[in-house]
Amino acid sequence: MKSLLKDVKRKSWLMAGLLILVLVSALGWMMPVKAADNKTAIAVKVVYTIENKVVPAQGINENYDEFLLASYTTKLVAADGTSASQAIIDKSQAKLVPMYPESTIQNPLMFSGLESKAYDFSGAIPALLNQYLIEYDETLAGNYQLTYWYEEERTPLAGKDFEANMPSLSYNGNTTVPNGAKQEALISSAEKLIQDSLVYRLPSTVSGQDAVFGTTTQSYGSWLIFTAARADYTPHSGFYAECYDAFVQKYQKSDKKDAQGKPLNEGFDANEVAKDALAITAMGYDARNVGGYNLIEMLTNGMNPSDGYFVKQVSEFAIDSYNYLPERDHAYIHELAAKALAGSVTHVDPLIDMYIMEFQPIAAFYDPNAKDGDEFYDVKQAMETVFIPYFSRIQGYTGLFYSGIDYNNAWSNAQSFIMLGTADVDLFQTAFIKNGYSLLDILTDKNESFSADEGQIARGYEAIVRAYRNQNKLFDCTDVSNSSARLGCGGCSTWFARFNGESEKQH
């Protein structure tokens, strides 16, 4: 029996040893061989020659994943630049080959979609090169060993491991403004997308209660309710009254009261309050009395801190949504205009929507006819010297915007649309026509780009449509007829009696 056990153990160790030998052999085949002691190392560099790209006059490929791909050739050269080293590289038939030939190459070189005389691909090439190996005939190389970044287990460095020219992307120069009929058709298409997006995101089966509080599987929220109200979209009869009742419930359930048992406008999240106030105002209710709570006071009393991004900006929209505080000064607007003119920003996020949202509140105060000495002349300067040129500059080859990271990012487009629409900027002018494309020729897909929410996309297009149709700006809800905010009584009982407690959006 002992003999049998010893035999089994011996065979087990033998099998384990063979397995280890196979693995080591396989790894040895997969991994580059280090330069041997008796061989001279020659460092190899990859030289990229990238072709210029010109947007054709017709038949533009609207699939940016294909059209924006850079075409290029590569050549392996000696890092030391000597002809002797180059001769060894050429003799050994060295070439660049994919590390995993059967896999798709990730991070291909792509133009951003913006016109430029000199694209710098040096930041993108390392991620591409790390998917390649250098293959050569060791016999032909003789006493030389070719070395490169992968052997040294480091990231390829520009100048040392690779170099590339700086190609251009040129537009075809077509800035023809569409005629009136074409403009109307484009706006109508945007209006349809708005409704389709809202139907998709806020279908008729959603109750106002769920829209405010969400469900275990789906969140909706105040931004979506605000957008639907401004776009004249009603999921079902009574929806907005249901939403308002839910908002009342939300604030009353907070049970924040003073010593006398009256609602206390303290201890809430100002970012959330501002969005709620916008939704409530857009539906036709008064944000100064939501079950006894005054949301506008919450945004101005300094007792409702928030860690949310852009809380001050959203609060500005909410306070001005029904001119709730007509006598207040606009120091914050002037502060933003000054920051814009000075080139000062709070956020370093590369996405353009972070930059745009920081300054969006100034758009509503833009008057192209403002003169030196007028209250908001600084806003005119900021819009015309900073933002309008900026938007024109980041508008890509099919009329959509470059996000700072990729082309046609739905979030970046939506926030750009909101600012341009809120400023009543004419979108059908030569500055916003690229290769014959306006901002609306190719509509942002509601399911595209990082699953961007459809409500945000609809909100962006609604801002543009309102500007074109000379309607109230997106955040100016004074066009809501029969609004309880108009009475200045916080939704007083006489108003509710007149409408039998049902204030379905009265546009």
C-alpha cells in the first residue's frame, strides 16, 4: 500500500513538474526575450506618418467612429539615429505586430472632429503602442538584440520610443445657411425628438408619486419633470397635480419645524431644493409655499448647505424662474461674467459641459444690443468674446460638439444647447454651419454616449426650440398661465378653490 502511495505521489509531482514546464515554455514564447549578455542592444523607435484628412464636399460619413479614424504608416528606426544601427534593424526584417493578433485593436488613433492645422497624437499613441510587439529574425540580427519599451515594462515615451508628424483636419468651407423652409424642418425634427425622448423616459404609466420619489428600479426626478413641463408634455391627465402632491408630501414628511411647530426652511440640500423649485414652478405652482415650506427662502437664507455640483447656478435658475425676488441684485451674474472674461474656471474636468454649466446663468442676461454703461454690458462682452466664439470653435465636422474627450457626447451637446438657447443666439448663422451642417442636421441619439439621460437631451433641444420660436427662455416660467406663483400668495386657497385643487399645467 505504501509503495502504491509513493508511486501516486511520484506521478503527481511528475505531472506538476511537466505542467510548470509547459507554462514556463508558453510564457517564454509570449514574452520578449531580454538582450543577452553577449549581444549588443539596439533601441528601436516607431515613427508614425499620419495622413491629413479633408472633409469632402459631399457624402460625409456621419459615422464618426469610421470617418475620424486616422490613416497612417509606421516605420521602425534606430533610436540612436545611426545608419549602422538602422542597417541591423532593416537586415533583421523588424516589424510591428499586434500582441494579440485575433483581438481588435483598442484605442485607435482618431481625429476629434474639430478643424485643426496640427493634430498632436503623442498623448494617444502610447495606449496604441502597448498593444504591439516588435518582431524580427534573430538569426539575421546576429550579435545584436533589438530592444524597446515593452521589454523594459514601461509606457512608450514620445521622442524616445516613438515620434509622429502633426496632421491636419480641414473643413470644406461650406457655411451656407439653410433657407427658412429647411430651418423649420430642422426645428420640427428637434421638437419630435424632444417628445420621443420624454415618452421614452417618462411614459404614461409613470405616476407623479413615482416621478418625484422614484421606484426601486427607476429614478426620474425634478429635472425630468421640469423638462416635461417646459416641453408641454403630459404623461397622463392629472400627472402634474400628482407630482405637486408628492412634493408637498416630501417636504412635510421632513418634519423640520420650529419651536412653534411651523415649517422650518433649514437643513435641506440646496441643490435638491433648487431642482424641486424649478419643477414646481414649471408645473404652475408657487415654490414659496410647498406644504407650508418656502423653497425660495431655502435658497437664499444660507441655512441649506449642499455638496452638489453647480448648486449656486441651479439656485439662480430657480430664483429667477418666476422672478421670485425682483429687487435682488445680480452680483453673482457679474462675478461669472468677470471670471469668464479673465479665463478663470472652477472645474478642471476635461468635459466641456463642466465648463459650460459653470457659466450658464449669464446667458439669460445676454443682450446683443447692450452698450457700455448698461448693467449687463459685461455679459455681452463675455458672450461675444468668450462663449459664442468658443461654441463655434468646438463645433465639429457634422455640426455637433466635441466634448473634450470624444465627439458627439450627448451631455456636452445638451449643455451647449441650453446655454446657446437661453442666450437666444441665432443658431442659423455662418459661425454655426460646418461643412454645410447646422447644430440640428444630425440629432443627438437619446440612447447614445454613456447612456446620457433622455431628459437632459430633451432639455437642451427645448432651449433651442424656444429661442427659435421666440418663446420664453427655458428657465423663465412666467409664460405658465394660471400659475399660483402669479398671485404672489404661495398657492393661496382661493386659487385652489377656483381650479378645484387640480392645477394641471396651464400653458
